[in-house]
Amino acid sequence: MKNLYFGGNLNTEIENVYKIRLEYQQFMNASIHDVAKRAGVSIATVSRVVNNSAGVKESKVAAVKEALEYYDYQPSQFGRGLVTGTSKMIGVYSPLAGGSMFESGYMLECLRGIDNIIRESSYSLLLMNESVSYEKSEKAKPKFIEYVNQKKIDGLIVLTIPSDGRLEGALSAIIEDDFPVGYIGKRFGEKGMNVYASYEEYMMDGIRRLYEKGHREIAFLPMKSRSATNQKIKSKAEIKYSGLKVNITDTTSDIDIEFLRDILEYMMEEELVTAMIVEDLRLLAKVQSILSTMGKQIGNDISVICVEHVKNEGAKMLPKIDCYYVPALQLGETIATELLDNLTGKKTKEISKRFMPEYIERGSVKEIE
């Protein structure tokens, strides 16, 4: 039986199989150090050969190529940057912890826009989501600092700028060092590239619309990352519009549903709010579900204005929701284009582009006496 399957000694054949597996694993795990050792050269020489740099002897080039072929070694983009100083990687950074880069409809649309531009170039994207420890420690440095210092990225796109001012110092420092940075948010310095959607302006406009429809008690459910700006909006609105009261509750993408229920019950039963502004349609879906258990219906019992990042997304809800359309896809495409132009030498001028969201009326705001 053993001769039928192996043609020889069974133990010998098994040993050969294990040897083959071991060699395969060694090849799969081969690093630039292994290539350099086999070729008898330094790691820097391997990197110069990989990047087709001049000044390497033909004999060493041949030795490196033989080692590369032997291990079937494919250099990473980080490795290619050892000599050239470039990684061909663009970092995309979210300062919000807890997976919110993928839970926020706004950020997902921004990412789509960025990817639309970068995937047509020679660059790749490296996503960086901030850790929970960064949020809890004021001394913690943003995650992108390490990538910039180690030259793991050639440029940086920041998806949002929290209103607490904490991120601005770190960004200003690398911008001053002429590191290419593009960010989505209101401009905070003379240098750098940014695009923004006039958040404060369209939120004030939403309050105006509700006030003119007779609403004096308004609930405002914005995202926590803009806490300082939201308090500013509340103060400005209550000073500008006589008799107005704005009830703010900062929210997150993973807000506890029972906490949200308590807030809504308090606002509806104690504060007697007649209208609300909600910053995200996903959050509004939770709000609508809770309101229905309270016997309240959007449009009839409470007026609602929301924000949509995919045009006409609010029209798919029942009932249809009045929304400000914030062109997140276009914001992403624009900042990616500007950063890419900077990296490829097409543009060096600092830019700041403003987008004013479009208000789309769909009947979810009711006039009251």
C-alpha cells in the first residue's frame, strides 16, 4: 500500500512533505532582511535596487534580483519609501473614536469622494481612526503624528475638525513644516488646504425657519464633536430671536437608546418642544421610533429638520423629511483633488473652499400659532 501512494519509504516521504511545507512558509514570511542576507548586501542597497536608484554595482543588483526572485519577495509601499522618502500612501484620519468613521453617513460619503479621486492616481489610502484613549487623555497625541514622523504617509486628509481646538495645534505644527495636509472643516490658520460646509450658518438658518413658522421651544440634537460650536449657535439664536429657547443634547453615533428616550420624553413633556433639528438621518430613525411609542408623529405633532449627505435620502423616509443637503461626496472629492495636485506639483497655492448646503422642503415642518 505504501509503495502505491508514495513509491518508497513512508517516513522519508512524510519528511519530504514537511520540508516542502517549511520552505514554503519561509518564503511566505520572507522579509527585506532575508533578501539582504541572501544577496550579501545591506537593507538600504536592497531598497535602492527595488526603487531603481542609480549608483548600485551591477553585481549587487544581480544578487539582489536573484534573492528577490528566490523568495518571490514583493516589497511593501512602506519599504519602497526607505530610500525615496515617499510611501505613495495618503493618510485619511478621523479624530473620533469608537468606529465612527464607518458609522457616520457623513464620513462614509466623504470617504467615497476621496476614494473616487485617489484610486485614479498612483497613491493608495491608509485609514486612521482615533483610539478611545486619545479622547480620554488630553496629553495623548493624534495617531497621525507617528505616521508623519516615520514617513509612512506622503500626505494627510482629516475628515472633520472637532470644535474643542485640540487637534488644531498638532495639524498647525506639521503644516508649518510644509507637510501636505487637507482637512474638511472651517479654516483655522493661514496655511493648508480646507473645504467646509458652513455648519454654523445652515444650523442658524434652520433655527430661523422654525422660528418663522411659530416655534419657540426647539430641540437641537447635534453631534458631540461640535459641542463648543453648538453652544455658540444656541447663544446666538436665543439672543437674536426673542422668546426662543434652544434645548441642546449632544449625541454620538452609538448613543444609548434608553438615554435618548429619557431626553425626548423630558423635552416633549417638560420643555414642550414643538420642533427639533437633528444632525443625522440615522439618529432621526431612532428618534422617530421613540416618538411613535409616545404617540407622536413627525410633521403633525412635531416639526423636524435634518441633514442628509446623500441627496434625496430624506425623501425616502416616511414621512419625508425637510433636510439640508450637505454634499459630503463633493467635499471629499475636492479636498482629495487639491491634496493630490499639491503632491504632484500641479498646485502650491493655499486654498479654502466653502460649500453652502441646499435646503430641501418636503413638508415635515408645520406652522403653528
